[in-house]
Amino acid sequence: MIRHLKTTKSVKERADDDVGVKAKVESILADIAARGDAAVRELSQQFDNYAPATFRLNDVDIEAALSQVTKRDLDDIRFAQTQVRNFAQHQKAALRDIEVETLPGVILGHRNIPVNSVGCYVPGGKYPMVASAHMSVVTAKVAGVKRVIASAPPMGGKPHPAIVAAMHMAGADEIYCLGGIQSVGAMALGTEQIAPVDMLVGPGNAFVAEAKRQLYGRVGIDLFAGPTETMVIADDTVDAEICATDLLGQAEHGPTSPAVLITTSEKLARATMAEIERLLTILPTAGIARVAWADYGEVILCDSYDEMLEQANAMAFEHVQVMTNRDDWFLQNMTNYGALFLGPRTNVAYGDKVIGTNHTLPTKRAGRYTGGLWVGKFIKTHSYQRVLTDEASTLIGEHCSRLCMLEGFVGHAEQANVRLRRYGGKNVPYGEAAK
């Protein structure tokens, strides 16, 4: 039996939080499409108090930013990007072009082709999300994307040095200091100064996420993203301090970030809730984390591991930290999640910042049907076919002719029939099916 020791906001209450975002984003995107750079400049002035002659950073701007970042920070960025690049290279190696002869004389295949241009958004509202540059730019470059542009909002009226450094070191071809809806809108729609891209990636606030949703179709996107989610699945093999730390460590992302503990131990559940209250008295980001925990925190007590698994798969959270005496069992049986973090020696922050897996992950139960950002998201798989012999074209053509006529597609059938007449010597009357 499942018991909720702490509950969260209802579905209706969560939906009410999103009211007004859709209409505002729609209006702003329409303005950018109509007025281009003028609209972008006005929006940047309005939201970020920043409106330079050009939002693109030149080599001098980039070198100036690099000079403001300490050697230790540059080394750490370099280390993180090396981990992300290494894993992405292994992932790319798992993708291969294929060509097979499925019937004598019938060749089918596919090629894996990178997207031509990608816009990477790096958030910088409450926190400068340096790691997002690694996850998007590095991965796109490993995939083979020819043009990768990166954009982040100004902080304190100027480009954030560490974000610029990370974008540059990751290999961005163009770097812009531009945030919010105006950034993703400009990259997707294009302006006088910014050539449009084919795909948008990267996390952001509710307005950025809604802008990407509305732009989807005009450009590709990585994910329909919502607030950061974290789930801890634990039994009595771990203690309250580590559970509470891992929950609050993600709740600090924002006041609507869900944090959920699923456990078979009521003792651990209650101890974790008490430890969270203690940590909230000393955590510097408690002002945000406290609201997230109060409104979106949840503690679920289960009778068995099977119940924990069922509950976790139903919720399909973005980050799932598993700390039990059967972590491998969860790895084999979990089907719906963004990323798994197995055992107490790892944690979500490792994945967010440095270990090498990508931190752009599905939220709002999207883990039921998609994984997160990875090198394959930047690669399109395109099929092709080749028929080498008259006999093969005749064999395929006879079946095709009849199946097209079965559906009433006479013009389709004639595509097959003309080849039956030409390559197979078949006397197929125009507009009829092969015998």
C-alpha cells in the first residue's frame, strides 16, 4: 500500500501557474518575426537593460571574457568538457550507416547526417548555467554540426565571463549576449544580424520553454522542458542526511521544482523530512528551495520495492537517484526517467555539471516517450534505396502495383506499371493492377 506522508500541489494548481505565459510568448515571437533586430533590441532593453549595437561577441570581447576567468575555473571547465566530449564520442561511435541487400538486387540503407545549424541557449537568470554550454555546444560539435551558435543573457549589464569562456572552449562558431524569448526567437526566426538555425537546444525558464514549444515545427528542438525534477528512491541502506541533501540540491533550481522521496522505510522518510527542515536553516539558497519543497515536495511510503518501481515509472521524473540494496534491479526494470544515478557515491549534481552524461533531460513525464539530449539528437537518419536488376524491379513492381490499386492510388500504381512494362516485359494496361 502506498501512503503519502507529504503531498504536493494538485495538477490544477500547477496548470494555473502557467496561465498567461502562452499568450505573452506568442505576442513576442510575432513581434520578432515582424520587426527583427529592432524588436530584439527593445526586448533586451526591457528585460535585461542591455541593448548594444550588436549582440554578437567579437574576438576581442571573447578574449576579454577569458581574461576574467581564473585558471582554476578554466581548468575545471576544460575537465568537464572533456568528460562530455568523451561520452558523446562513444555515443556517436554506436551510430553507424547501414546498407543491406534485402532481396537479390534490392539495396536499402540509411545515412546518419548531422543537422546543419543549431542554436544553443544557455540560461543565466538566477544562476549562470555554465554547464549548459558543455552539454549543448560540445555535443553538437561532436555530432558534426557545421554551424553552432550559442547565446546567453547578460548578467550585471554585460556578458558573463565564465559562460562566454565555456561557449568558446566548447567550440561555438558564434556567441551572442542575448537572453530569454528574444534570444531563442531570434535564433529560430532569424533577424538582420542573426541567420536562422535549423534546431534549438538548451534549458530555460517557463518563457523560454514555451517559446521553444511554439517554435517547434519551424525549427527542431531538443525537448519540451519544464522545471527541474528530482526523485530519490531509497531504503534503509542510506541515511536522512544524504537523502535530504540530494532533494534540496535540486529544489534550489526554482520555486516550482518538484522533489520527491520514495522509500520503504518510514523511519528514513520522517528523518529525511526533519533533516530537510534543518538544512533549510543553513542552505544559502533556502529562499528558493523552501518554496519548492513546501509546494512541490512529496514523500511517498511504499510497502515493497515493486511498489517503489511502479510509482517511479508512473511519475517518470527527470532525475532519479537510486540508493537501495538492489540498484541494479532498478536499472534493469526502470523504463520511464530522464537519467538514473545509481548508488550513494554518485548524485544528480555530478550529471548536471561534470561527469559526462548530458543534463538536458525530459520533464513533465516526457521520459515515458523520449530520452534526453545526446549526440544522436543532432543527427538525422535518412534512408535510401537502389534497385540493381530488372528482375528485382519487376518483383517489387508487381506487388506495389496491386497494393496501390487496393488503396485507390492509380498514379502510384502507374509508377510501378511503367517499370513493369519497361524492365519486365509485362503487358499491364494503363490504370490497372498487375496480374
